[in-house]
Amino acid sequence: MSLLERTLAITHDMGLSPIAFPLIGAGANNYPALEVIKAIIDACSLFRQKRSPLKKVVIAVWEHGKKNEKVSLSE
């Protein structure tokens, strides 16, 4: 089970909503931000198919020297 899947399961089990994900690995590790965003969206989509629907997911995006952004996925 991936970190994203474990986080979604724990959030669900605790009855928490919404959830926010930072782009883990895309900062100092220079992992491509779009690939991290895709991984988060894919994990959320799979989770919604297996369990109760997510109410809201926020993906926090920050690039050094640029304005902070966020992508919000709602029902």
C-alpha cells in the first residue's frame, strides 16, 4: 500500500474531510510535479471506487520564487 493509499485510508477511518496533499518529492527531490499530481489524482480515484466517496481533496502546489497555488478536487 502506497503512502497516498495509507493516508486516504486513515483519513477515511478517522472520519476526516477534506484532505490536503503537498507535492511530496517535487521540491528538494526534483521529482516532476505533474507526475506527483497525477499519482495523487489516481490514488484518490481508486480510493473512491473502493470506499465511500471523498468530499474534497486539495493538492497544495508551491514552486520556489512563484506564487502558491492549489488544485481542489470536489465531488
